[in-house]
Amino acid sequence: MTSHPNRSRRKDAPAANPTAADWQALRDRHGLSQSDLAQRLRAGGVTVRAIQAYEQNERRAHPAIWLYVLAQMGEVRLPLT
């Protein structure tokens, strides 16, 4: 179902899924391990195993999860308008 905006593989899609490199770059920018990041995101239900799966391309994070992560890390302010 590639026509759905949340499932597009285009990097410039309106609601593109984050890549493995996006997850790793986020952790690098903040100097966090996978477990440190999971601790910060615990309230949103993001686990260490989920972060590992995202970084190893075993599964893709929904754009809403990525937006939550960016907001929790102070990289984006919600609500977006």
C-alpha cells in the first residue's frame, strides 16, 4: 500500500518513516545509548527492543512515533501548525 502517505519510501514524503540512520543520528546528537533513549521515551511505549529494530531496519517506525521522539528530545515543538 505504497500510496498511503505514512507508508511512502520517498524521503520527501509528507509523513515519511524515519530511517535507521535517522535513529542513529538522533542518538549521536544527544550522546545517548539505545537504553538511555528508551528510558527517556518510556512514557510513549518506545522500548530498547523497538529502537534496536528501527536501527537494524527490522521494522519501520510510524511517523507519529518519530514526531513524538523528536518532541521529547526537544528537536520539534508540538503542536505543529
